[in-house]
Amino acid sequence: MTLLIARNIKKRFGGLQALTTLDVTVEPKSIHSVIGPNGAGKTTFFNCLTGFYKPEEGEILFEGRAIQGMPPDRVASRGISRTYQNIRLFSNVTVLENVLVGMHRHLHTGWFGAVIRPPTVRREEVAANDEAMRILKFVDLDKKADFVAKNLPYGEQRRLEIARALASKPTLILLDEPTAGMNPKETEDTTDLIRRLRDDLGITVLLIEHDMKVVMNISDLITVLDFGKKIAEGDSLAIRSDTHVIEAYLGRGAATGDSYGAKTPAKTEA
């Protein structure tokens, strides 16, 4: 079953039409990228999906159920998590505590239990810490669990954001420019992490990214936006050969250049 269907989405800000009859379909266990210039409507689309904006028209179905207009906490409880263009960590607490914050909706201890601390509460705390450490190991931050978040290098702070998003146990994760500002090594490591979200965890990834090498290498499907409209959609080969996309977004030499490799396919079960 198709995981996410956004149909006929329209979003206005006063006289500005930010999204115009936008249709996007996301298949499960895929990496689906959304590209376009600044102001194309990419982050607005993410905000509509996650409940920060309510579209004026259209419907959004996640796992067959309507979610448009839901508040962000209810959208997250359905299995959608996200990161942001700008890092939004709790900078003055530890790496481990940042991940634990992301797990809060799956924990059951109330204020009374937190004060009395019966055995069930202590068992839940141990289980939560174990799960948080497992997530940190997945993003290669387990050895820095006790570091204060603001003291991590930039690339590791980005990975911690992904770890915190994973803590809510999502089916779909929205990554908004996860490699922005990274050096080549950090970009390579983050690209590999995004692949592993799909291949190892079976999580569907919806990705906004301006680094075209990243997009072309890992995307199963690419949607191109311009002024809030979808102007092209296809795999990396189709997008690279689309004249309008090449000229507007990738440059005239992108279709024949060697800088954009073929994507790495998803793992298949034997």
C-alpha cells in the first residue's frame, strides 16, 4: 500500500500562492527527494505534512488515513517525524538526554510515578536508556552519549537530530537539508546514514536536499518543484535528462557530467 498521498494541496500566505494543486505520492521503504530553488515550496510542503501548516485545499493520507489539519503531536504519533533546516537540539543537555526527549510519547510514567518511582517506572527508565543507546550506536554517537550537545562538531549535531527523530519510532522521516553546511566527509557519512535508514531499518525517507550529488546518488524517486508547482518527477536518470530541470536546477552540464553517479539501490530480501 502507498505510504503517503498528498493530493491537490494548496497553501496560501495572503496573496502568495506557496503550493498550487500539488500531488506527491511516497512509496514505502523508499528514499523520495524533493528539490527546487529557494522559495519553491519544499519546506512549506513539509510543514503541511507535519501539521505546522493547514492547507486551504487538498488531502493528505498517511497509511490510508487522513492527517491534514492534525496538530503536529498527533501527526508524530501516527508515525511521521522530521528534522529541520536549522539545528534545533536541546543544546545544553547531553546527547543521550536529547534522544530520550524524542521518546517521551512512548513512555507511560506520569508525575505520580516520577515522584514515587515504583519498580515499573525504574524498569521503563532502564529500557528507555537502552533503546536510546541503541539509536546512538546506529548513528555512531554512542561513545559521546554523555557529551553536551552543543559541544559536538556540526556534522555530529546533524546526526543527533536524526537520532532524536528516530526515537519516536517513525515509519516516515522527513529530512530537511540534512547535509547543509557539511564538509565532504560529513556529507558522505550522512548520505550513508540516510541509506541505512531505508535499508537497515525499513524507514521511508522524504528528503529535501540542495546537494545534487547526494540527491542523484540515493533517491528512488525525485519530485521537482518550482513556485509551488510540480514540474517534473522521476528517477535520477529521468530528472538528469529533463531539459527544463537541467537548465533550471542542475546546470547545462549535469546530464553528461561525471559528478552525479547512479543511485545505490535498496537491498532486496532473498
